[in-house]
Amino acid sequence: MARILIIDDEPDIQRVLAYNLGSAGHEVDAAIEGREGIELVKKRRPQLIILDLMLPDISGTDVCRALKRDPDAEGIPIMMLTAKGEEVDRVVGFELGADDYVVKPFSLRELLLRVGVILRRANGEVQERARLVEFGDLRVDRDAHRVWVGQEEVELTALEFRLLLSLCDRGNRVQSRGALLSEVWGVEGNATTRTVDTHVKRLREKLGAAGEYIQTVRGVGYRFAEAPLDDQQLHNPARRALRRRGEDSVTGGGRPACPATGSGK
């Protein structure tokens, strides 16, 4: 089935989860401390991490933050399992990149069902997230770290490349400046959120017309367009001027953008 890592300092929780997950056919590793868990992720490459927030050495939020910016842990979903059940705790957990948040005491049956849902979703995302991404005039080669707009290659810094993928992979979902700081820069806090605006501006300029795909949601953050714009929209001077003022607050839902197309067409 799947390899699952439990990072929790409560022996009873570890035993119960290990037994029931093992009975469901999963292979289970366990760590008591956060740093031990991070090392196990590198050594064992689990398909899911169940993470307590209150650990004896470092906090679970620090563990989550470290894993989300570690290339070795890319794509591994994290389920936070904690006694901290206030709304602000849940919001922080999801902003850090948690895929699910379960509050202790919990229903074991419900937790096992949630584990199954996360694993199925993660497996689907891995299959869909192919090497080459195509979206309108924009093409991104993940492995080669190369970007093209039309037939012209665009030179991006490593940070700009991570920023583009972070926005693109989440499609039409809004990302706050704080969330981008945490994922792309690996830092927390609101004091430097202007850094995000500056780099988004530079990224848009480098992408030229395709920079229109990065939309500003006023007072919140940024998102990638739901669907590619046609030529008339891309080259509309009024639209570009509106975006430069940071007032492009188009709203709407829909499926995630930036569909992956495999290693070719």
C-alpha cells in the first residue's frame, strides 16, 4: 500500500496508529522528535506524514516548514494531528501547507478514511504532474528548469522559477503573500511581504504577455489564471496598466489551471 511516517511523542498514539495502519496494509515508520522525523523523511521517503504539532525538540510547525522547502520531501502530503483545535491553529496549519488537520481526541475510523483520501489524491497528483507544463503561450519544463513564452526562452532565477511553479500548480486558488513567503522563500512574518510583490512584478516583466496569467487579488495575494487568455486579452494595454496598479481583482472559481501534459503534447 503506502509507507507512512508518524511523528508524535505519545507512545500510545504511535502504537494505535501503527497497528491500525499496518492492519490496513501500510508500512509504518515512527519518530518521537521532529529532527528525527525530518531525517527519516530523507532516508525512507514516505508517501504520507502524520505530524503532531507539540514535539519535545522542535515544534511541528517548524517541521512542516522545513519539509515544505526541502526538495527531498517535495510532494509528500502532511496530515497534522494535534490537540490544538482553535480556528487560528487550523488556518496556520493549512497556510504552512498541511493537506489535512485532525484534532485530538479523534475518531480512528475517520482518521483511516482521511488517510485513504489523501493517499488517493496524492497518487493522482503525482501521475498528473508531468515534466512539461503547457498553459497558453507559456511552457515550463520542471526537470530542466526552463521556461518559454511562445518560441522565446525566458531566463528566470531559481527563486523566480519556484514562485512561478508555486502559483501555477495551485491554479485558480488564491495564495496569500505570507503563504508564498513560507513556501518559496522559507520565511515567516508579515514585515517582508513587500518582497513578494517585488518579485511578482519582476516575474511578470520577464514573462511579457504571459505575465497576465499572474493575477493580483487585491488585499489578499496572487493566483494563476483559471484559463489562458486569448491574444486580444494578452495584448490589451488597458489590462496591463490595470495589473501594474495591482488592481486586477478578478474573482471566480473553477478547476485548477496549468494542466500538465506529460513529456510532450
